[in-house]
Amino acid sequence: MKEEWEELKTVTKTHNGVTIKYDVSGRYMISNHGNLRSLDRKDSIGRELEGRELKLINRDGYLDVMLCKDGKALRCQVHRLVAETFIPNPENKRTVNHKNGDKTDNRIDNLEWATQSENVKHAYDNGLNAPTKGEQHPNSKLTEAKVREIRDRYDNGCPQYKLAEEYGVSPQHISYIIRGELWKHI
């Protein structure tokens, strides 16, 4: 697909349920490939500023960009800007989905408007949101080695309350581990 450029006229930001549109007319261009550039303009004291390609920042896997207007800096997600500029949204859906799962691929043929539940379903259907388990889970206090140790020590007569104290988890947690309701993959 040939790269096409459009003037970026408004930026929509939602914070605490309140949506605000910022007018950025005459300042930026955006392409259907997800690239942005500033336009030639004069600054507040009349100096000529040459337009340039804008640096995209990778935050949490998504590409963001900082836009400025009247001294106000706005951090925007590039995929939203592309969708709002190039993709019609007749059903007024609020989420932009990356069809191929690559959050940095902001070409219009990879983006679509979706509901939040459609977006989550797409992620699970395509293995993009695989649930973490075991020590890969951010809240895990135990490792696989410690779980094996707990089961072995229980089988050799160590009481659950003592295991719970030593490993810093609840007796109920130890019970779930021993019965195989937690850490099933071990």
C-alpha cells in the first residue's frame, strides 16, 4: 500500500471518562503507515521552524508520540491517531485493534475499530494474551523448585501450617498445592 499523508486536525483524549478534542490543525501530518511529521511553521516569537519526522516512543509495546499545541504537550497513541484519521467508525466503537497482534504495526490495513470485548476476544483467540502461570505470574511468591519441595516435605510428614509459615503463604495455599489445584503444571 502506497504511503499517503493527511493533515492531523484533532486529537481525542479521554481521561476519567471525559473526552476532550484538541485542535492541532496546521501542525502535523500523519500517514496511513503510522508515521508522523510536523509541518513548517513559526514559533511563538516568529522564528521559522522546519517540519521534521517525529520520534515515536515505545511504551508498553504501543508506539506513542508527543504532540504540542499552544504550549500544551499531549502524549498520543499512534494507532489511535491513524484510526481516527483514516478509518471510518460508524458504530462509534472505542477501541482500536491490531489485527496481526503486533502493537507497533500501525498501518491502516492492520487496524480496525472494535469494542473492548471484541479486542479482548481477539487477543485470546490469537494467543496474544496467554495467561501466565507458575513463577511467570507477577504475583507468584513461589518457584517451581519450592513447590516440588513443599509437596515432597508434605509427603514426608511435614504439617501444612509449618510449610505455610516457612514459605510465606497461607495454609489454604499449601493445601491447594498439595491437592494439585494450584501449580497443576508441575
